[in-house]
Amino acid sequence: MVKLVLILGDQLSLNVAALRAADKSNDIVVMAEVNSEATYVKHHPKKIAFLFSAMRKFVDQLTSEGWNVRYTKLDDPENAGSIAAELLRRAQETGAQEVIATRAGEWRLIEAMEQTPLTMTILEDDRFLTSHAEFETWAEGRKALRMEYFYREIRRKTGLLMEGDKPAGGQWNFDHDNRKAAPDQISYSGPSTFEPDAITKDVLTLVETQFPDHFGSLDTFNFATTRDEALSALEHFMTHALPRFGDFQDAMLSESKFLYHALISPYLNAGLLAPLEICQAAENAYKDGHAPINAVEGFIRQIIGWREYVRGIYFLEGPDYTTRNALDHKRDLPALYWGEKTKMRCLSKAVEQTRDEAYAHHIQRLMVTGNFALLAGIDPEQVHEWYLEVYIDAYEWVEAPNTIGMSQFADGGIIASKPYVSSGAYINRMSDYCKKCHYAVKDKTGDTACPFNVLYWDFLIRHRDRFSKNARMGNMYRTWERMDETHRETVLKDAAIFLEKLDAGDVV
Ligand code: FAD
Ligand code: DLZ
Ligand code: SF4
């Protein structure tokens, strides 16, 4: 009996579990561009275009490998509009009753698939280094689920950067070498770019007409859309950027959107690249003497550590994770996140880049847009939806733990041992944003004071009961206590005035 084999837009790997389990000579692969996936949040147009183009090209690859594929384009008049409805339509068309699928990366879609009247065989997505069961075993009985310890286990398990049972270079983590301030100039011309071909051009026209109200620009679309292109982008990064990746990992420059970052997350998350092959390439660069240990270890940790760890947390914590709000933050997301004018140059630059590229690097996400949202007390669910909408690499399994957990502390400290908050001083040290800002980063109070400076203390004081007992935050509270009382009052008053203006929709 013929079976349907469901391949989702972020499952574009020939070795994905559903394909491995299917019978090429008998079964039918189903793929569909559907409105429900493109609009459950209003994804950045570049993200939709990237996935539709990569999906269409993956169909060509499957077909040339001998698979029988039924592909539905978004504007196909028979398009049933959702993954579940498309499966039903294809089942009726082919007489199939059974579907083989690989588990989706989001509870919403997992639940939708479980509810179809078809017989579903849902396989574990094993394109990761850690299964859910392994993560659960690791997490069981631990008081704190810190990434660092998880990461060391994966290092041992994969043998990456291991010399016998010891970490290469004598340390597990070289982060202290990876916090250099922004350099004046970047010697890297940026990630590889790929001219849109006929398929991508068709998709760009489709996306432009179908999703005119989604935030983000479609101009200069130059992402890789096939595995071969993604491999070439990876090689370009390894050759030209990896050696300096570590040094300037946390730096931010107004005129250099990518610094030495890889820009591989869209390809990795969609299945065009695999985590282990990326890490092995980086490890080889270290062994060949091409890249130093701080760069290679830092890079590999992001992939086998953070990426695997956040996925583990997402599935461990369950479907309600995205609604957590441990700090009871209720403010609406300000319009400046959608490109409305702001005088804060760091935010204006990060949002502008996000609109244009569907990309911002980790520190821009964490310490600019995330930091401001946390300090200003924005509702974390709205912050989560924003990150899911605006980035090309955003899928809930990876985005939500980064936003709800790492960035907004809304999970109460499962991921972060203390909130990632800072005053303007950190942003000034790590970037060139402040030099031309309307606000003065050195001013602590008054109309010209950097808003991060007053909001930082306001946040700490608002949450004093929770954080003053945190061993890593005691110093900050002691610094506050040492300040002159009048100064403290002015700081809190200025923060309140700023937040009032923000709520009123004034340009701040
Ligand atoms: P590089 O800096 O070159 O790092 C290499 C790779 O490491 C990345 O491609 C990515 O696969 C992995 N990586 C690095 N940091 C993380 C991390 N914290 N979690 C998971 N993987 C990581 N990453 C996503 O892939 N999708 C998201 O939706 C996403 N949302 C985020 C939201 C917030 C609030 C924050 C703070 C971070 C988020 N990240 C997300 C993590 C990180 O910002 C991106 O992975 C990274 O910016 C991708 O760019 P890159 O490929 O140039 O990364
Ligand atoms: C993100 C996305 C978009 C925009 N469109 C589609 C689509 O039309 N068809 C599809 O199969 N997948 C799409 N995706 C990816 C899914 O949203 C993704 O599989 C889930 O969010 C789980 O990670
Ligand atoms: Fe951002 Fe403050 Fe620097 Fe302006 S002064 S760029 S608001 S950190």
C-alpha cells in the first residue's frame, strides 16, 4: 500500500528520518508551500523566500534521486492551505492512508499532525547530536541545567576537540579570549552571496505579492538555497572568517553587519547542512593550524553546546514554555521594533539591519534588542513572537529558549543563571553605536542620558527581591547602595519618565 512521506520546509536533508524509512519505489513524498506556515506569525519575507526556493530545489534533488514527489506551490488553486489539509488532499488523491513523517520542531505543528485522521508514523528527528531521551537522562535529578556541563558531555561523546580524555588546548572553554571590543576595521568582506536564479526569482515575485504586509525587505536576496551552495558558504567562512571569529564574536559595528560570523544558521536549521560536518570542518581548521583554539572552540560550542542544549530545553519544558513570564512583564512591544523612529542608535541599527537582512548576530539579539526589551519590562510572549517573525533562522525549538529563557529570563532561570542585562557601558565597549547616538552613554541621568543607564537600575530595583540574593548579582546591588540617595531617586525618576514616553508612543 502506498504511503505518503511528509517533508517539511526545514527538513531539507536527504538523510532525514522519514526518507530513510520510506520505500522509494512505492511511496510518495509530499511537500507543500502553505499559507498557515507562512502566516502563523508574519515571517520575514526573506525567510519565506529562502525556504520556498530551497524547498523547490530540494524537490529537484529528490526527483533526480528517483523519488516520486507531489509538490504544492503556494498559488496552486488546489492548495489546501495547511500541512494537515495538504496531507489529507494528497491522501484522497493517491488512496494512501498512512503517512511517514519526521517530528516537527514546534509543538503547534506536532499537535496539528497528531490530529489528522490519517495513520501517522512520526519518527524522531535525528539530525541532531542529542536525542530527547538522552537530554532527559542528562537533565534528570540535576538542580541546574547549565549548558557548560552538557557541552562537555557532547565533546566527550563526539570526540570533537578532545585529546584523549582531555580538552584540546588544556581548557574546555576559551570564552575569556573571545570578548574583544569592536575593531576599527574588518578584514573580511562578509559571507558568500548567491545571485538569485530563475527559481528564486519566481519565488521572490510570489512572496512580494502574497505577503505585502510582512515586516522586512526582499531587496538584495543573496542566500544560498541548495546544499551545494550552503557547503560553499561554509567553506568560505572556514577559510576567511573562522580564524578571527573568536576574537570579535561579541563585537558590533554599524557598517559591518556580519563581522566574522558564519551566517550558516539558516542552512543548518533548514537541513541543508548538518551540525557534525560543520564542527568537523572547524576542528580540521584547528588541526591544520589555520584557526586558533579560541575561535574553533568558541564556534563548536555554539553548535554542539548551545544549539543542542536549547533544543533539549524546548522539548523538555513542553508546549507552555513560550507563555512563561517569571518576571511578570506586561508592557507592549514598542513600535520601534517594527522600524518606527528611535533616537537610540544601537536599537535603530539592529532593527534596520534585521529589516534589511533578516539577520542580526547573537550579541545584537541578546544585548541590544533583547536587553532593551528585558530592561523595559516588555511582555516576553510578544518579544518571542517578534524574534520568530523577523529572523531567517527562526524556528520555535531554537528561537523560544533563546528568547524566553536566555534573553528575557521569563523561564525563571532555567537557561540563564542571571539575567543578561547591561547599561550603555557594555554596548559602548563592544560597539561603535554610541559615538553617533543622540544620547550620551556617559550620562547617568538627565534628558541626554543613555536610556540603558537608567533602565538598568530600574530593572534591578524592580526585581530586587528575586535578584539581590543571586550570588552573581550581589555586587550590583552593593554598587547601588553606595550611590548617593538623591542620585538614586533621580535615576528611578528618569527611568519612569522614559517608560512613560515609551508607552505614550513618543519617539525615544
Ligand atoms: P555564528 O555566530 O557564526 O555561530 C555559529 C552557529 O552556532 C550558528 O549558525 C548557530 O547554528 C549556532 N548558535 C550560536 N549561538 C546559538 C544559540 N544561542 N542557540 C542556538 N544556536 C546557536 N539562533 C537560531 O538559529 N535561530 C533563532 O531563531 C535564534 N533566535 C535567537 C533569539 C535570541 C533572543 C538570541 C539571543 C539568540 C538567538 N539565536 C537563534 C542564536 C544566535 O543568535 C544565532 O544562532 C546566530 O546569530 C546565527 O548567526 P550565525 O550563523 O552567523 O552564527
Ligand atoms: C517556516 C516555514 C514556512 C514559512 N513555510 C513553510 C511551508 O510553506 N511549508 C512547510 O512545510 N514548512 C514551512 N515552514 C517551516 C515550518 O514552519 C517548520 O517545519 C515548523 O515551524 C517546525 O519547525
Ligand atoms: Fe544605545 Fe545608549 Fe549607546 Fe545610544 S548611547 S547607542 S542608546 S547604548
